[in-house]
Amino acid sequence: MADGNAQDVEVAVKVARETFETGTWSKLSPSERKKVMIRWAQLLEKHSEELAALDCVDAGKPITECLNTDMPATIDTFYWYAEAIDKVFGKVAPTGKDALGLIVTEPIGVVGAVLPWNFPAQMFAWKVAPALAVGNSVIVKPAELTSLSAYRMIELAYEAGVPKGALSLVCGLGGKSR
């Protein structure tokens, strides 16, 4: 969405909530979510030069830093959370003999990921990968000056199999909007 006004955000939240509740992503088995996330990480790797160039143009960073530091770290983050999907289990908490305390990892619903302008792709990965890995729906709001890599990474997510309602983008000026 281009403007990112209050109405746009409300629509994005409504779609994300509906997608979460239908279970298209949230109730997908961990192994299926992992396959999609791995495919996404592979696509990010395949398009890493393009993504580095987008961050270079948007953030004004040297291309060598984007290529050699930012993108490898971004891709590693996606692979790490994809691999963790079927390896991070709940725990039994210590309690008294008359109780049982379980700690579970489960999605909570819709997550809003507001990104700063510096390290656009990395910040995207740090916020989006863990939230999606556990099954949440995510709405990404990049900084108004550095939205290109977020837009492209979301396109690649859809290509990998992430449902559109489970991941969306709202651009604009945030609190400065009309």
C-alpha cells in the first residue's frame, strides 16, 4: 500500500487477522512452514545482489557492505529461524505435585513490524522471520526512505509460498501521515 494511512492499516490488520484465523499459515504444520521458509531463504540468496543493490540505493550504504555483510546476515537469519521451526519445543515448568505447568510456543495473531531506515533487510529479517516461523501473520511498515528491499523480499516470500494475508506491506510516513 502506497499511502499507509489509518484506513490502509485497518484493512491490512483485518486481512491479516482473517488469514490468521482461517489457519492458512498459522495452522500449517511446522514441517510445511519450514519448507516454505527454506524456499524463501533460497530465493533471497538467489536474489542477494539485487537486494543488496536496493539497500545500497535506499540507505546510501556502500554496495560492498550490503553484499558482504548485510545480505549474508539477512539470509542466515531466515535460514536459522526456518531450521528452528521443528526444533524449538515447549517445556514442562517446575510446579508442585498438584499442578502441571506447560510452556508452549504458539502464534499469537497479528504482528506489526515497524522497521528503521538503517540495515533495512537485516531489520526486516530480525522481525519478520521469527514471527512468521511460529505462525503469526505479519504486517511490515518499513521506514519511508528504505522500503525497496522490504517490498522485494515480500514478493519473494509470496513466490516461496507464504500466503499474501500472512505477510503484507504498508508504506508511508507512519505518524506523520495525513
